[in-house]
Amino acid sequence: MNAFTPVSKDQFYRFIETRRDERYEYEGGLIVQQMAGGTRRHSEIAARIVRSWADQLSRIDWVVLNERGIETPDRVRFADVVVEPSDEPDDSLASTRPVVIVEVLSPSSRAYDLKIKPTEYLGIASLDAYVVASQTEPAVRYWLRGADGTFSVEPIEIEGLDQRLILACRPFTVTLDLAVIYNGLYRPSAG
């Protein structure tokens, strides 16, 4: 496949099924290779979020997944954590109805996660919250859909091991204690 030849989403999905050990995203008809994997801390933060929310949500109605594709009209991104309805097809490679999306911030993904992805993700009708978790300190930024159906322009930020994120989504409410996510990972510098 020529790197500059536009492809459909179906062609993209067939392409990535043969390359499970590599990471690609779909951007406006092109297949774009991404950095594969992240740091151990990155993976641990994502795994702790998955465990926390999986314990809070009904497994009959909701699934909490990591490294899940997210479909927007002309893109397919792969998010670190996704909460989606349990009735999504088992063989699907991307979520079409995510309710919560989480990205764990990496130095290489900072601009994408904080500037580009919000403009893409916040347009998804089913989405109620987009969360960006820091890797270097116990802090999260998040956009939450308000009662009027719109998202705030700027994210809300909370930080500190004593803080709790409460996401009151349309179909459910989940919480995230920063101490549970960051305990043992973040050690304040002596000062």
C-alpha cells in the first residue's frame, strides 16, 4: 500500500488487523504510524483507571477498555481508556459511541491530547467527558458536557493526591480518586 494513496476506513481496519504489534491511526484518508506503547507509568495509570471504573459500572451495560479505537467522521484515534456501551459489536475495532475517553499525557502527545483531540472528540454526540491524566504529577484536566449539552471551552483541572474527579455523565456517574490512580507512582520532590 502506497503511503500517500488515500484509503477508506474499511481499508484502514483491514491494514491494522495484519499489524497488531504496531500502532497506526487514520487521518483524513491516510494511514499514520504512531509511537508504539508508552512508559510503564503511562500503562499503569491507564490500567488503574480501567480497574477503578470497571468496579463502579454495571458490566451488563458498560465496558471499560484500554487502547480502544475512536471513530470520528474522518479519523480513527486510539485512546488510552474508553467507556462505551456493552452492546457495541464484539468484533468492532473502534467505538462509535464512547461516553468517556481518557488519554494519559505523554511528552510526545501533549499538543495532540490537549489541543487537537478535544476539537475532534468533543464533537462526538455520545461523549460526555474527555479526561487527560498527567504522567508526572497527580493531576487531571477534563471537559464535561454540561446540562445545556455543551462542553466548556477550557478544561477543568484538579491536582493533588487528596482530590477526587466526579464525572456526572448522562447515563452514569463515575469517580476517580487521584490517590488510587497515583499512589506509589508520584513522589513529591523534597523541597
